[in-house]
Amino acid sequence: MRTETTRRSLFGAGAGLMLLAAQAAGGAKAAELDGELLALEAELQALEKEADAAAWSDDLNRILDRYWQIADRIGAIPARTPEGIQCKARVLRSVRNMLVVEDESDHISRHTLGLVRDLLGEG
């Protein structure tokens, strides 16, 4: 059996190396292209914890006002990487949870949650 190097095999090997490089660079690329989204998500998560701790104190309105400002800002920023898309999916789930939507019979809520689970790999 003779092994030949063909253009097709070289292309396949090159494509595989490119995928590995892209995967390795994923976090760095996400930080570069979607850094603002990821930073805002971290701020949003911190505000969620503050809101839980504040319960019904006077600080709660200030915290929630800031939460909704950040959530709106995140919604306006386009995601440029898979990590950015997943970030926006997590934020969508967080926003839905903050709205305390209990009725899953709503078709839009069910489909939105299904899409969020798909994007986050939660099946």
C-alpha cells in the first residue's frame, strides 16, 4: 500500500490544525472580541447576588435599576464569538429568572428556554 500526499489530505490536515488553533485561541479571542459582554455579565451576576442579599431593603431599587441598565446594554451589544453567544444566553436566562416567570405554558417562554439550553449545551 502506497501512501501519497495529496492536496486533499494536506487540506484536511491544515483544516484540522486550524480548528485546534481556533479552539486554543477561543478564550483569548472571546476576551478580545466579546470582552465587554463578558465583563458586563460578571457585573450582572454580582448584582444578582447583591439583590438576593438586599431582599426588600432600600438598596434593592438601586441594585435592580443598575441590573436592568446592564441587561439592556448586553442586549444591545452584538456577540462575535461562541463564548459571547453563550454569555448572552446566560443573561437571557437570568433576565427571565429576574422577571419571576413561573408560567411555562407560555409558548415563547418554553421556546426561549429551549434555545438557551441548546446554546449552553444543557440539552
